[in-house]
Amino acid sequence: MINFRVGIIGAGKIAGIIADTLNKLDGFEPYAIASRDLKKANEFADEYNIEKRYGSYEELAQDPDVELIYIATPHSHHAEQAKMCINAGKPVLVEKAFSYDAKTTEEVLKLSEEKQVFAGEAMWIRFLPMYNLMLDYIKKGAIGNVNNITCSLGYDLRKKERVTQPELAGGALLDLGVYPINLVSMVYGTEPATIASTCARLQTGVDAQSVIQFNFKGAKSANVFFTMMYEADNNARIYGDRGYIEIDNINNPSSFRIYQLDKKLVFETQIPSRQISGYEFQFMSARDAIITGKFESPEMPHGETLRLMKFYDALRKTWKIRYPMDEPWEDPQPAPSK
């Protein structure tokens, strides 16, 4: 069987996890790596047994044998690099967050649709079997009607330049907050009626930690906390009128449990033994879409990527968190005096 050949743009930590995953995934191979530093690309290729190595991203995009490109650079560069790949006819899977704002995200997605070239957001929790199983239980009424979600996610990322610097679209929101926000969206699937939030900043100006309260129609709510200051419990609870679900490690669930209202455990499952890193499922979905001529993944369609990016923009505007590459914002005008 011929392996599906994946090129990787960027040679950082996430790229290493992706390369290792692809080496262990049947039917795939990390075929090419590109870095602005050819020495770094060569070192990366040697470590992960990658055949082709390039000192520019453009060279990788022109390689006729690359069938999918994974973009593993900081958020600030995703859109520019995705457009370059799509214009070269190359499908792209873009590390979350898809870009730093909705405008550039929409530009990429429109180009993907015009060129009929696949573009997907690597929001890997959308593809995980554990979450799909949990959502099936919810749809079947295992905990009745869901009425509240609480979740937290935090790691100490204060020494990570890509997260602390505004010119790289840093901050906890686009690096960590996207996970609990996606979880809420996966469960409720609708726009919140109202939102309240608070944000604390680093000295560099990026958001360091935040609390968001969502209120939905039908007396439903969600409470989300995320931080780049320290490691949190990284768990979630989903409450219904007949029981609740506990999730361990929300950005890659190691287990989840279903309880009745009297706290009686009625179901428990662990992470599947066949799972490599959790990143593999988005690659299988992307390959299936590309082979069948689709330009988006059903698990994370373009409309959902853009909707959530608009939500992240709205949060940043509320918090007055600006990146140097942001277009000027129109701040809300005060109501005229009577």
C-alpha cells in the first residue's frame, strides 16, 4: 500500500508530535519538512526519518509528491501560509487556532472553496473517538437534558514565546481557550444568548487567563476557565436533569464517566488502546475528504471554524486585546446624552 504523504511546515514541538504520530499511523508518512532554517529542517528530518527537507515553505508547497500540508507555525502566520499552499494546489490542515482573526480565516476558507482545495482546522478534539462516544450518549439521553457545563484548562506557558508575544498572536485564548469553547459548542451546538467574561493580561499585553460565562436559551449555561499561568485540573463536568458526565483531561480525554443524580456510576470508559497521540484522527478525516473531492471535514466544517473565530474576535475586542497586525477596530460609541 502506498502511504499518504504529508508535508509539515514548521519544525517546532507540535510538528514533532505530528511527525511521530504519522510514523506510527498505518497508511501515512511524514514525507517532507520545511523550516526557514535548513539546518533545523535537516535535524528534524533525521530525527523523524523524513525523506524530503526544505529551507523554505514555498519549496515544500511545490513538491509534486506532497498530498497534504500540515501548518505547524504560530497563529500569526497560518493564513498567509495556508493561502500560499492552496494557491499551489496543496490541501492544508492548519494547526488551531486557524488564524489570528476572522477576516484572514474567511480569506483562506473562501480561497479553499474557490479553488476546490481542502482546508481544515486541526481542532483535534472534534475528531477524537472518546468525544464522539460521549456525544452519542448525550444524544441518546444518558443524562437527560443538558443544562450546565463547567470546565477548566491550564498549563504554565509563560516561557513559550509563541504564546507570550502579541506579534505572534499569543495569549491563552487562541492557544488554550479554544478547547473548552469548542467543547461547549460541541455539546450545545447553538449560539449563546448572552456572554459575560473577564480577562487578566501578561505584561506583554496578551491575555493570560480568563473566565467566560455562557447563557443559552432554555435556562442552559456553561462556565469556562483557562489559563497560561499554571496547570489547572483540566477536567469538565456536563450536567443534565438525569445525571452528569465527568471528563478527565478535556483537550485529550483519558476517561469519562456517567453518573446518575444519586452519584451512582453507570458507565466508564478509558482512552482506546489503539490511540497513538489523538492527532491521527484528523489526518484520517482529511485524507478521506481529499480522496472524495471534498474541501472541508465534516467534523470541523468551514462554517464552524469561521463562527468560532468571530467569537474569539469578539472576546478580544471586549478585553481590548490587540495584535500588531489587527486592522483598526471601531470601539463602541457612547450613547448620546439626553
